[in-house]
Amino acid sequence: MERAAREEPARSRLARLFDTGGGRNLGLVAVLVLLGVVGVVTTDTFLTTANLLTVLTQASIIGVLTVGMTFVIIGGGIDLSVGKVMALASVWCTTVATQSFGWVVMIFCALAVGVGAGLVNGLLITYGRIVPFIATLAMLISAQGLAEQISGRRSQIVTDPVIAGIANTRLAGIPLLVYIFAAVVVVGWVVLNRTTFGRRTFAIGGNPEAARLAGLDVRRHTILLYVVSGLCAGIAAIMIASLTTTGSSTHGTLYELDAIAAVIIGGTLLTGGRGTLIGSILGVLVFTTITNLFILNNLATEVQNIAKGALIVIAVLIQTRAQRSSGTG
Amino acid sequence: MTTAPTPGPLLAMRGIVKQFPGVRALDGVDLDVTAGEVHCLLGQNGAGKSTLIKVLAGAHTPDAGEIVWAGRPVTFGSPQAADAAGIATIYQELDLVPGLTVAENVVLGHEPSRLGFSRLRAADDKARRLLRRLGHPEIPPRRELGRLSAAGQQIVSMARALAKDARLIVMDEPSAVLDPEEVQNLFRVIRELTADGVAVVYISHRLEEIREIGDRVTVLKDGRTVARNLPARTTPTADVIRLMTGRTVEYAFPPRAAPVSDEVVLQVEGLSRTGEFRDVSFTVRAGEVVGLAGLVGSGRSEIVETVYGARRPSAGTVRVRGKRLRPGSVPAAVRAGMGLAPEERKSQALLLGEPVFRNVSLPAMDRFATAGFLGPDADLAAAAEITGRLDVRPSDPRRPARTLSGGNQQKVVLARWLLQGCTVLLLDEPTRGVDVGARSEIYALVRRLAAQGAAIVLVSSEVPEVLGLADRVLVVREGRVVHEAPSGELDEGRVLDLVMEAVPAGAAERSGS
């Protein structure tokens, strides 16, 4: 009995640490630091400003998609369409016709395509009663098709100097893309943690029936969550169009899986109702850093994918452990 | 199912301790069960009953204490181990697989098979035999389980326990989802089982049931055994309640105040929903409590949920203070001042992982926000004030709702609608799974709200509760309101007659409204 009494609080402290978002985020920070140490030991170039900015720039596009994905997953859904909606938006905003109207219209187009696709996703899921996985999978496929149709499967070169210039612009030495990423994260964090919209997102993801019977407009809110995700895809479309100076139907392939993986290793429950945006962002940074380390060390992408897969499994194992020991019934 | 009589108790649990992070759920519990008896386990919510039976079923490993089973000390490391020893448990939340057939559920885990192929016919026969023994030969073994009613699923759960040739069956509130008639049927089965030497551990909040079926009673309080092996039939009710609560509670309903005004607050007219109920009309005035009495499946829950907009009516209107509500819209009903405390608290009302205060402020959070912005604790003080007033225990408003007992969870749901400032409250089984102490507090609260001018609709399976609390009673049977009368003109027997169709001709016409 004495043994049990000693063991219990110890285990529960550990469980609590993993259980709170903060604790898990600390774990991810530790992983990042560990990766940094590996970087410093194995390469000369990892810990240079240029390389760190490269990592951040590479993280920024998936990062913006991940912010939207975090909202959708905490709200109890999933959005498989983000990568290809981004591709479609990039194509739509870089057609010769759109570009002739200038950069304001281009940006408007990209955002409108994203919002429109999110709206369709939301309507299919709420009023059409199609499960999110299927509805957004259908959107992924049709967005891909539409992007190919519009572009004729060719990369459309960005000729507008403002859009093309975004990726080359630096403020205080930091690329503008990183600022955009940071701004999306800050706005996303405030909305998720300091507004009624964020509270409702957690409520609806945690127990949709209870939320409905408490008088929340669950359908409208669900539609808005997919619109948020679509909007993020629209923002990401402008970023990738600028970075690659092309709009293309091949952009964003499998980005949705990277975004989902980042959300999951960030500690957000795939069933909804619990999660943190900071965790998701740390997840993106961990993934991007791994990619960077493999490139710097001239290692094959195959190995890199194996490492990423293993990381997802480990993260989920920790998550379920923490849950089991905290859920005493 | 013949069992050699075991000398001494079949089961003896001694000094069982089970600790969870932050809670000592069991703190030295003793329990003796002899073969062939019905041993009742009594205690308020949170007294440790559920934890104790999970220890017994092998789902929890005790931190200390001794379990002696059929004369030998044992440790059940897993549910399978308890199962193999002959202990079957019928949980409150049924642990059946909705997608499988009745027969597959009955034999789940020990499917009859030959060379690895399951013998469906044998499983069907076994299920049919057991269901007949349980008095329910009408349940088809090939029916998909999820399509049965809650009561039907309970019967299947029993059949499953019998299929394992259990020597001890633990029943956790088996009567909660059953109609009075089915409870009698359950008792008949229990008597047959005990006559065969099977021991039954019976958990229920209904003391009258324990009088009827029980042999001995063990009372738990705060994780300890406070009395054991009391005679079930002769121990005075007052003693049992005193043991459970540690104080003397008069199980009484608060007096009714005169209605505050004649103002009709809620007016329901010709409300119908195809296949569920037809042409339901009633009014509730300010300060009035209207009870809906009826069996499980009579349509009473469907009626209140439709009034609330959670289901879309096929015909009829709902008005609050003369203003017609948009049909099928919960937000419209909530805006009009309605609130629902639904039947299934955990799945329909609470965000179990969220702190208590956020559960309370869920519908009202806009009030604490500025242009949609809401600090993490902006609503804490207001919510805590109300949970404090309702004496929600533990009092920390930051605790996750999951950690509260049933009665306190119900108070959290009521606090939600108090904070919202509801004037029409729909209470669906407000005291299900709520212990005696919290029960009287909820009764008092309902009457107090009425005295302050709220219009209240109360749905309950417990006739005394409806009669004791409501000013007026509507009896619902098979989706129709068959009788309406002031509760003073009814008694329990009369309501039960009305509810179960044994109605003298002429009385079935409802007084018009």
C-alpha cells in the first residue's frame, strides 16, 4: 500500500504534464532543441541565420494551412482539400486574365477561391450530411481537376511584380513570408483562445450534441470552420505563387497530410474538442527542421519520410498514454 | 446452472483501497456476498459503488485489500480473469456492440465455434433460449442490437451475463431504463437466478426496489463501508438514508407556492411529429410546474425536445409569451428564454473535459464578450457565483465536469440555464442517477425557480416525483396526451393506470385545452 501511495502521485504528475497542452508543447520544444543539437553536430551550416530563415520560410506555407487545419480538427472535422484548394487558388489568381487586373484582384481571387471552396465543404458537411472525410476528399479531387482544366496542366508564370516580389521582400532581414505566417498564427491564436468563436469551436468539437442543445448554431459554426480553413488555403496560395513565381495544379500535393500530421503531433485530438495552435505550429517546425537536416546531410528523402512517420506514431502513443492515465472514469 | 453450495461467503472483499490522481475513491471497503442472495449496494453518487464493482470486475486493480472468491484469495488482473472466475457485470452504460446481432452480442467473447468457424445457428439457439428464460422470447436473435430499445438492450445484456454461467452477477442500476412492468420481470429473473444459487449484487437508487428484491444491504459512504449486511426488508428507510448521507433527510417535496400570475408563458398547440407523437397541446403559466408522466417510449422526451426545437415538428406551433418560435431551431428557443436539461446529461448536456464554469457559461458566453473577444476567465466569476449558490461540490469551478458526480453534474446543467436567465425550463428526468441528498436540493430548486416566475415542464418516469413537484400533470401514452389534471386530483395508482392503459372508458378523453 505504501508503495502504491508513492507511485501514484508520481505517475499522475507525469500524466498531468503530458495531459496539459503546455506540457506536451514543452516536449515538442525539447524535440526541436534536440534536432538543433543534431544539426549543429552534423553540419557546419545548420546554425546560420541564412539556414534558419530558410527553415522558417519553408515552414510558412504549410504553417498557414496548419492554422486552418487546427481549427477544423478541434471543431471535430477534417479538411483533406487544403493542398489542392491552394493549388486551384494559385492557378485561378495567376491566369493571364486575372493578372491583367493587377495584384489586388489576384489576391482577392485567391482568397475568394479558398473561401468558396471552404463554404462548399461546409455546406456539404452540414446540410448535405456528408462526413467531412468524404466531402473534403471530393473537394480535393475536383479542385485538382479544375486547376488542371484552367491551367491546361501548364505552370502559369507570375508576371505581376508585386506578387512576385512578396517572396523576395525582407523586413529587418526576415522574409515577408515569415511575417505573413506569424500574422496568421497570431490572429489564429487570438481567435481560438480569446474569442467566443474559439470557445464554441472547442465546445462543438468536444460534444456537438451538447453544444446544439445549449443553443449554439452548430451548422453555421461548422461551415465557418471550413471557411477559415479555405481562407488559409487562399493565403497560402498567394505565398506559394510568389515563392515559386508560378501558379500550378501541381502545387500542394500531399500538403494536407503534412498539415494533419503537424496538428496531431502538436497534441490536438483527432476526435476534436482539445488541442492547441502552438502545438500545431511546433509540429510544423519539427517537420521542417527534420527535412532541413536531411537535406544538409545529403540524405535521401525516403529516410526522411520514415523518420516523420515514426515521429507521428511516437506522438500519438504519448497522447493516448496521457489520456488513459488521466481518464479515471 | 447448478452450483455446489459454497461454505462461507462466495465473495469477501476486505479493506479495498483504490486511489486515483487526487481522489481516494475507495478507502477501505468491505463486502460479503453469499451464494443465492441478492446483496444490495447503496450509496450516494461518488460513494465508490462504481469503482468497487470495477475492482470486482477486474477493470481496476485495487491498491490495497484482499478479495476472497469461493474461499481462495484472488487478484483479478483483467476483466477476462474475473469473467473466467464466474463474475459477470451489467454496467449502467451498456457495453454491447450496436452493429452486431442480438445473438452475437450474447455470445461475444465465447462464440461457439468449430475449427475456427463460428456456429451461428448454435449462437442463435443459445440466445433464443436465454431470452425466453428472461421472459422476452419476442426479441429476435438475428436483429441488429442497435435497433432495440434501451430496455431491450438491457435484457440482452442480462442474457449475456447468463450465457457465461456466472456465479455472481453485478447489476449497476438495472432498473434505470426499465418500465415498472419490466422491473417486475427483472425481479422474477433475479429470483430464479438466486434460487439456482447465483449471487446478485444489486445497485439501485430506488429504496422501494431494494425492499422488494434485496436480502442484505451494504452501505457505502465516501469510499468506506459504513454498514454491512443489514436486512434489506426490515431496516427503516430513515436509517438507510442517515447512513448514506450522514444526516437525516426528510424525503419530502417542498410546498407549492400559489402560481405567480395567470400569464401564459409557454403555449404548445397541436404539436405533432410523425411516428413519435400526435396533436399535443398544453400551456404553462408563469410560476407553474407542469409534469409529463409516461413510460419510456411513450413520446414524452420527444415532446419536450420538439418544443425546444431540437427536433422539427411535422405540425403544430410553440409560442413563448405569445410569440411563435421558428420550428426546429434550438437557438430560437434559447433566445426566447427556453432551456433544456436533457435526459442524457453526459452525452447531451456536458462538455466533460471542459471546466465546470465553461459548461455553465456555454449559452451565455456572448454576454461576457466584447465584440466577440472573450478572456479565458471572463465568465469565471459569474458562473462560479451560480454554482456556489447551487452548492455544486467540489466547489472549484475549474474542475473538469467529468470529475463531478451525477447530482452535481445536473446542478451544473441547471446553473447553465440560471445564468442564461431562462424563463421556460424543460427538465427531462432531472433526477436520474442523482442521489437522495442532491435530489431534494434539485426539488427545492425547481420549486424556487417556479416561485420566481419560471414556467417549468418536468418529465419523469417516477410518478411520485411528478405528483410531488408538478402543479398540473399531463399523462402521455403512445404519443398522445391521454389525461390532464391538477396533481392534487391524482394519486400514484391512478397515474399508473393511465400510463399503462388500464383506463376506465371515458376517462381517456383529455380535458380540452
